[in-house]
Amino acid sequence: MTTATDILTADAYDNPYALSHLDALEAEAVHIFREVAGEFERPVILFSGGKDSIVMLHLALKAFWPAPVPFSLLHVDTGHNFPEVLAYRDRAVAEHGLRLHVASVQEFIDKGRLRERPDGLRNPLQTVPLLDGIESNRFDAVFGGGRRDEEKARAKERVFSLRDEFGAWDPRRQRPELWSLYNGRHSPGEHVRVFPLSNWTELDVWQYIEREGIELPEIYYAHERDVFKRSGMWLTAGEWGGPKEGETVERRLVRYRTVGDMSCTGAVDSDAATVADVVTEVAASRLTERGATRADDKVSEAAMEDRKREGYF
């Protein structure tokens, strides 16, 4: 007996006009970018030079080609960023003729508006510079590269995530998004965070990078690096405060699955030197990249949700 599932599965393989899952994800993201361009006055793309923001920019370029991307970029610079990532960021801005706004955590520390944390982590300090950058530039829509598979708080997000006049996130105020209909209505002082990659997984991102031939910073691929172990993660030595007494630096073959700053982003042992190698490695993994290598998410059980309620990404 032929079932409805059998018919749908056959159609997906036999119909030459059926979209692949990557084509469907790409089409959804392009639709989201165009919706925001039509609904909002001053959108901006959060761009760190990490893989998700790179894919997001690639999709934005596709969405408006041959016209230029009608949004500027915003990077919240912790001051502890990987040099390879900052170099990539600057190359991308120059190549595509984009305008880049930089909100510096170090400047806020120097002015006394922020104080260094005892644990040395700076990713949790990004919220104030981010909100200041949004307010001072009057951005009303802020694209982020967050995905629902990354972390349980992000799994609660809508594609259009309403933030109040203080930049705070309240999951009870989020709106239904039936049939991919997005409601960008917001009051003066409020803004909307927009997540075009919400329905993507880490594997989707890497398969798309492979298909599109997207260049990434070299730290995403296996390379020899001086690292030391802290809290079960291989961290890069640097001026941010590591290693401490008793922490031994080793030369290891590693790569990074996600990129925050050097104080909280761990490398993983890996010999995956090409995109195809990474796709194979990610397909076999049972831990999300944030769950495996981000110290800022391990501060507490609800660390990400607490920061989101304060205005974090």
C-alpha cells in the first residue's frame, strides 16, 4: 500500500523542480531580508566575521543583487577578538563596499561605563555597547546569525524578535509567525532582532558554505596552534589573561567550530582541513558548537537566556 509519505518522498526525488533543503533555506532567508527592507527604515546586519554572519552577508548579497546591500554592518568588538577574524571582517567590508559600525567594549571600559569581569570573559560585556550602537544609530531592525539549534534560549526565538525600549527580550511578547508572515510592528524606542538562519543547523551552514564556495577565516579549519586547557576547553593564549599558573601551553592540531573572543571560545582537536572534512565531522557530532566550546554559555544553566533578557544577541 502506497502512503502519503511515500508519494511526498518520491516527488522530492523525481520532480526536477523540487527545491533541495538548502535551496528552501536560502529562499526563506532571502525572503526575510526582503521583508525587512520593505518594512523597516534603518536595518543593520550584526557582522563579526564568524561563519554564521558570513553566510548571512552572503545571503543578503544574493537577496539584492545586482543592487548593493541596503544595510550597513555592526560589529561589537570585545578587544579580545581573533586577529584572523578581524582581518576577514575588514576584507569583506572593503570587497563589497559596505559601511561598518564598530561598538568597542574596550572603549566602554576605558570610559568607566563597563567593568572587567573577575573571570576575564568579555562576551557578556557586549550588551551595553550593542544597545548603545543600536540607539545612537537609530537602527530599528538588527539582523543576527542566531540559530535555534545552537542553544535552548535561542530555540525560543521567533524570526522577528521584538525588543522593548531597553533592548530586553521577553518570550511572552513574541508573536506567532504562521505561514511565514512576519509582523515588524514596534513602538518608538523598540526595535526588532531578525534571524534569517533560525531554521538552519550547523550542518546546513557548512553544507551551504561548501555548495556556495564561501571563504571563511582559516581558524575554522585544522591548523597547529598554541593552546592550553581550562574547564575542559582548549583556549588560545593571549593578553586577555591566559594561561594562568599551572596551565600548560601545548602545540596541537585544532580548529574552531564557533568564534566569540579568545577568552571564551575553545578549539576542538581536529584534522578537518577542508570544507568537505568539516561537513563529515559536523555530521558525526552530537554536541552543538556552543555547547562544546563556549565558556560564556556555561556561567549558569540559564546564562544565554539571562543575557538575552538584558539585550544580548
